[in-house]
Amino acid sequence: MINCTTNINSFFDCVIQDNCLLPSHISMYVSLFQLWRINEFRTPFRICRKELMKLSKIKSFATYHKCIRELHHAGYINYYPNYNSYKGSLIEIRDLGNNKVLEIQSVQEQNCFSDMENIFSIPKFNEVELYFNERDLPSFEANEFYSFYESRQWKRSDKKLMKNWRAAARNWIYKTEGSLCGMKASSI
């Protein structure tokens, strides 16, 4: 059993030492800690993205996903995403009373998250579908995007491996919406 008071105090000690933690990370961690308390310190516990975003005062989906992923990679939490919105994802608050955990996975050793973002990992279709659905786009559009880039082995037009599939998805959405507007204008 984790000593909760020690854990939150240790987190704030880490905040002082870790120059890479932003207010959004702190807000999210404190909100997760609050949800953990509400769930009677059960581990793991389920979260609802909408509830966590509201509690942590984060309005952007991108910021939400970035913060939760970076808190996980830095060793503050264990995050087990679930793409079924009815079930919710699982979170474990890591025991921060033992600073050896944080020494091993120090955020500063990871160059403030920047190196993690340079490593491209092929997304799962569920991730892409969720990204498109959050922007009120149908699943078939996510399927077209995923199939297109999967057939190109996730390479850009200059044949280099893509760095960020979300950026490619934003361009895809922008071009799709632009072509739909052009079709509507020509039919008038």
C-alpha cells in the first residue's frame, strides 16, 4: 500500500527538481490523485477522459494525450489506454516515496520529453479512429487515412518515415474538408 501523503509530497518534490514538468502535467497529476482518492485508493482505477480533462482544466485533446503519455513515460503513473469509451482507461499512481524509480526514469535524462517525440511508432487503428471521432469525423475517414499510410509504410511523400501521424491526420482532415467545401460550392 502506498502512503498517500508521502506520495503527493514526493510528487511536489519532483516538481521542484524536474524542469520539464509544465503546469498542465501538474494539474493532470493532481487531478489523477484526486480521482484515485475518490476511488478509495484502489489500484488500478478507471478514468473517463472527459471527466479528467474537466477536473484538470485541460481543454485540448492533444494536450490531454500529451500530458498523460509523458507522465507515464516519466514514471509518475502507469497508463493503460482503453479505446472503448464506455469502459475507460486504467491508471496506477506510482509509488514516488522511493525516488529510485524516478532516478531510473528521470525526465531530465529523457531530455524533457523531446527525444520521445522523435521516435515514431505506428499507431493502432483504434487510436486513429478515436482521433478522427473526437473531431466529429466518421470512422470510414479514419480507415481511409490508416489504409493509405499503411500502404505507404507510414512514409511521407518524400519517402522519409513520418515523425508524427497526428500532424499527417490534421493535414488529411484539412484537405478532406477543403475538398468537401469545393464540391459544395461548385454544386450551387
